[in-house]
Amino acid sequence: MNVAFDEFGRPFIIIREQKAKERVKGIEAIKQHILAARAVSNIMRTSLGPKGMDKMLISPDGDLTVTNDGATILDNMHVDNQIAKLMVQLSKSQDEEIGDGTTGVVVLAGSLLEQAGSLIDKGLHPTRISEGFDQACKIAIDHLKTVCDSLEFSRENLDPLITTAMTSLGSKIVNRYHRKMAEISVKAVMNVADLDRKDVNLELIKLEGKEGGRLEDTELINGIIVDKGFSHPQMQTEIKDAKLCILSCPFEPPKTKTKGTLQVTSAEAFSKLAEVEMNYFTNMVNKVKETGANLVICQWGFDDEANHLLLQNKLPAVRWVGGLELEKIAIATGGRIVPRFEEVSAAKLGKAGKVREIGFGTTKDRYLLIEECPNTKAVTIFVRGGNKMLVEEAKRSIHDAICVTRNLVRDNRIIYGGGSAEITMSLAVSQAADKIASVEQYAVRAFADALDAIPIALAENSGLAPIETLAALKAAHISEKNPHLGVDCVGSGTNDMKRQRVFDPLVGKIQQILLANQVVKMILKIDDVIRMGDDQ
């Protein structure tokens, strides 16, 4: 400790650090990791279920987001702790692979870590806990496969899929219109699904949103929506039996490759230059007209002279269309993208039954709708809402419903929601734990206790007494031998989720359990965090 003086002669004390900073290692480090992961899990816990609360997220720029979608909440949170970032990545993995259950997977992982912390305090090594969790995970999934049902559906009978999509939308902001939103989501998936191969290409489903109007104005369009309007306000706004010329080259005279100077010394030379340019434009338009095209879609722009010439020749055009949108238009209409005017031909034209421009009241916003395309596998869901926040949340909700439907096309096995699956798994794992002679039985039993976190959270968020509700449901499971009993979150009068028609895809629940267990094992095995570049 030294004494120093500032410029005014006032003394202040300098305390020197006598020893280097210590890193926390071993069991203490693992406990800190568990604490950080549980902090994230507790934030997400209140958003679980149909009665879950929303979160308000405010960005540094002041942008507001109100949502209860787990992946969106965690993606917008600024998390500094490295273990907490693992929980964020867990939610992202669930969202990318399954599309739904992002909140539940984080809550389950947090509950598993809470149980692991209690076992560590009792003296169990993290490796033995991890091995016990693996055994319990396998027991739970095997039992889940025995209590699942098959959901029979076809292109003529979509009601089972719609019911399952409504389950996904029940906790979202669009639940007032969740029947219509579910129908739109299911029809969109079935339009692009290959039922023989059990495959769905979600890239062919485009979600487009525009504030203004009401949520019930959301519609499914069998085609493509382009966020552009016709290049000239006097062009016709509706074209039937459209033949599209899709250009990726600019509708303007070519520019020289090298720098040069052109001097115009007389009016005749200027007129001749203007005539040459006009002829160039005229040749471009004639080449397109000769193919039989009645609509031009261009990736690049064109000036007012070319725009006026297109209007005179009654050739509607759209400019500044993005590259990805251009590809989707080509897929939907069966056309080919033309890189040079010399390659324009009738064989490369795309076809559509109707192309029309829509506007929104007094605003200048215009959208182009390309409908009745020969390749109907490209569809667009056009979401409307009172403001941007509502539109974005509706898009996230519809994305979840689309992913749930996609999962059922791939694997039509279902389980029932309301925490019924977790309760029946918990009972099965607890019974299996009694048959394990090694120390792993404590970890297996802890896994069963962790599964109870889901129905407890559902009961808490629904305003019910959580422990009493869980105890009554477990007793009913054993006495009635009915694995479909869950928390009655909506007050329908029955705890039988099969009667309530609360469906969840089996593949999504299995992935949720596997991912949560995998991340928990990873956290339990991290006994030190080494920051590269820091003093060791």
C-alpha cells in the first residue's frame, strides 16, 4: 500500500494487488455454470404454455418486440456469460431442427441442471450424473414411443393437421384467429409437400408481411408476392395469361469497359446520338415483344426513357427485383432467367394465370401478386396486422405452425400436450430407477423429477396450485392407467388431452429431450473456462 498525492496536494491510497487473479475450477466452476444456465431457464419459464406471459424486448435503438417465442426472446437477449450462451444456442438448435418447443427445451434443460446441482452437493461425480441422465433419457424416449398415437391424414382430410397446428398457435398472439391461421399454414405445407417421399421443402413457402389491415386479412397466395409495383403508374395493373420475360440484365444501353470521352459539337450530332440510343431501346423492346411476352421483370433498373418506351409499346414492366425473388419467380412460373438480350426466346418465358398489383389505401406501397402458376409448389403467406410488431409476431407464430405440420408429414406419430407426456415419462423413469443397482439410480430418479418441471410450469402459468395439480395428475395416471392426462390450462373441464385434442408431434418432443440432455451433459463436463489471450 502506497500513499500518493494529486495535483491539489490531497493524499490518496494505492492498494496493490498482492496475488494473481484465480480462476474457479472443478466443482465450484460447474456450480457457477449451473447457476448461469438456470438464470436463463427461469426467465423462459413464465412464457411456457397457452397462459404463458409475453416478454417485451427493447433494442438499443428503441425498437420494440413483444413475443413469447423462446427462440426470438433468447436471440434478442444480450447474454455475456458463456454458459448462458449455450442455452441460447440450445433454443436456436430446437428452432432450426424442429421449429417449435423452443421454450420447453430451455425449461427442461434448466430443471435437469437444477437436479444435477443437488446431486453434486450430495457427492456424486458429474460423470456419473451424466451417465445416469443418458440411461434415463433412453428409458423416457422408449416409453414415449409406446404411448404415442398415429395421426391419419390425407390431402382430402386435413382436419387432424389443422388441429395440431392450432395447438401450436394456442399460446401465440394470433390465438383469436388460430383456426384460420392453422388452415393457412397446413394448406401452405401441403402445397409444397411430397407425401410419397414424406418430404417438405420449406424454402418454397415465403412469409411476407405488411402492416395495415387486420390479422384476419392474412391470406394464402398460390404464387409469389414481390415487394414491387409496376414501373409506370399508367401501366395496366392486372394481366391475365401472363407470359413473363425474366431478365437479370439492365434495360439500358451498354456501358464502355474503359474510360472515354465523347464530344458532341453540333445539334445534328446530338440528335444522331439520341436516335442511336432510341434505336437501341426499341430493339430491346422488339426482341421481348417478338417472344410473345406481355410482362417484363428485371433485376436491374431502367431510366425514364426506357420506361416511357415500354408504356408506349404496352409492355408492363417491374424493375429492381431482388435476385432471390427472381429465382423464386422463375421456379413458380417455369421460366428461365435471361442474362443477355441476345438470349431472349419464347422457350424461356414463364407463365402465370394472373399477375396483379395491389395497393394499401393512401400509402405508396405496392405489391405484385403472381398467381395461378404452373408450378404450384411455390406459395406465399401474406400476413396483415395493425402494426409492424403485430405482423412480425404473427409471422413467427405461423412459422411455428408450418414447422409442426412439416414434422407430422415426416412422421405422423403424435403425443398429447398439457404436460401429459412429461408426467407419464416421469412415472416410467421413476419405476425403472428402482431396478438400477448402481449409483446412477439417483441420477435417473433426478431426471424423472426434472421432467415434472414442465407440468409444474404450465400449472403455475395457468394460475393453478402447481404441487397439488401435479400430485393429482400423477395419482390419476396410476389409478386410471391413462397416459393422456395433463394440466387443463384453458379450463375446459377435463384433464384428458386426447379429448381436448391437444396434439404434439412425437418427433419434436423426442428432439427436445435429446437436445436438452445433450447440452446438460456438456455443461456438467466443463470444469474450467479458459479465455484465450488472458494471463494464465
